[in-house]
Amino acid sequence: MEEKQGRDKIWRVRPEWPFLLFLVFVVAAYLGLLLLMVGANVLTVSWKDAWEILKDPDIQHSIKLTFVTCTATAILSVLVSVPVAYLLSRYQFRGRAFIDTLLDIPILLPPLIVGLSLLILFNRVSPSDCCWMMAGGFLLAAVSGCLWKGKGMVQSVTGGMAVVFGGLALLLSGNESSLEDIASGAGIPMTFHPLGVVLAQFPVAAAFAVRTMRTTFDQISPRYEEVAMTLGCNRGQAFARVVLPLAGKGMVAAGTMAWARALGEFGPILIFAGATRGRTEVLATSVFLEINIGNLPGAAALSLLMILLAVTTLLLVRFFVGRGGAM
């Protein structure tokens, strides 16, 4: 018996070393590649190059615009992600899986497609066309829900929204102006404008924020809300007074993640907002412009700045998410 136990012990222990060495090799190879990439930028830049590029007025404007647009995008992302993630976390309804899939599309799409889609939407599509598309989408959702499992509140809401957007489409049918024409007439131009930078950053950043907030709400027990409702709160009051305070750290983590993702956005910004010096240039497009004029040290200096900002924001995300995303 003892001999058999000894053989079993040897069988369990000895194979661990090759597997552990394999794990260490893969991790070291991957981390080594990342460190070499950063080191390549460091070796390309001197303190003089970094100072010259950072004191350029256009680059200073780019840095300021980057912080402003990323912060605005992060705030918008949190405002959208909180109700969306709460709905997906707390409610079971028909079409939930489909909506959950749609929310991941901005993450999976090539970035250039996001920018091109925004450009076409704002410059080639009229308000009546937008309403017709929304009406068709809601009508399809309502019909699909009825054919699948019969009538329900979701089908009633989607059917009502289809009627509302259909009515709006008829009212706006004579207006062939594009969305950009209407926005410019209202004094808030979007295409090739700083506001367009925020809109170009928003779809992908909000998708990451939704995922972070979904995890946060999943970790908060619904029993807290149930107890609050037994004490006289309605669902909205329980959400505002109980859930939101508990989800405070998760909201910070979602905003930080959205900020970091907006920082690295390039394709949609280039297509929809452009890369005009002193107007719509942000750090990501600054790197592109510096490469185009052959200033490799300047591009490397800006890359290091973006790496530093990205690492800082990701450390903040790890700090909050590591504590559960909720108080």
C-alpha cells in the first residue's frame, strides 16, 4: 500500500516541472516582446527630442484636446453604461441575448468601419431615413417576439416605438437635410470638429464601460434592493439609494476603462473628425502625423506618453476591479 501511494505521489509531482517551465517560457516570451516594444521607443527618443516635441504648440493643443475628449467620452460612457448594464443584469426578457450581442459589435468591428459608418450617417442620411430605420428595427423586434413566444410587455413597447418612429418619419419626410446640416444649423457641428472626436471615441468606449458595469451589478446581490423595497422604496429609489452607492467603485472603473480606450482610438477619429492641426488633432493622430513628416523620434516620444497614460489608467482599473468593483 505504501509503495502504491509513493508511486502515485511521484506521478503527481514530477509532471509539474515541465508544465511550469512551459508556462514560464510563454509568459516570459510575451512580456519580453512587450518590454522590447517599449524599449525600442525609449532607445529612439532623447530628452532633447522629447522636450522639442512636447513644447510644440500644436502638440500641446493635441494633449489638451485628448484629455478633454477622453474625459467627455468617459462621462458619457458611464451615463449610458449604468442603465444598460443594470437592465441586462437584473431583468430576464425575450431578446436579451440579442441585445447583449449587439452591444459587442463596436468592439469586434474594424475601427475604420466605425468612423466610416458615422461619416455616412451624418452626411448621407436624412432624419426621415433615420426614423424609418428605427421604426423598421422596432417593428421587426416586435413581430419576432410575438412569433417566438407570444405577446408581452417588451413586444408592446417595441410595437409602440415602431409606431412613434413611423409617425416621425412621415412628419419629416419633406426634410432632405442631412444630420450634419441640422447639427451645424444648431451650432453643434460634428464632422471634422472636436465634438466629432468625442462621438468617434464613444461607441467602443461605451461598449467596454457596459461590460465593466455589467460585472459590477452581477456582483451586487439583488437582495439589497428587495430589502429596500420591503421598507417602502420603489425600484427606482432602491436603485438610486442602494445600488448606485454600492456600485461606486465599479462606475469609476468603467469610466477609467472608457477613458483608456478613448485614448487609443485612431481609425474612427481619422475618418470622422480628421486630423487637422490645432483643431481635431489628438495624441493618436499626432503620432500618425509625425510619422508622415518623417519625425520618428517625435512619434516615439508621443508613443511613450500614451503608453504612460495607458499604464496609469489600467492600474487604476486594476485597483478598483481588484476590489470587486463595488463597495
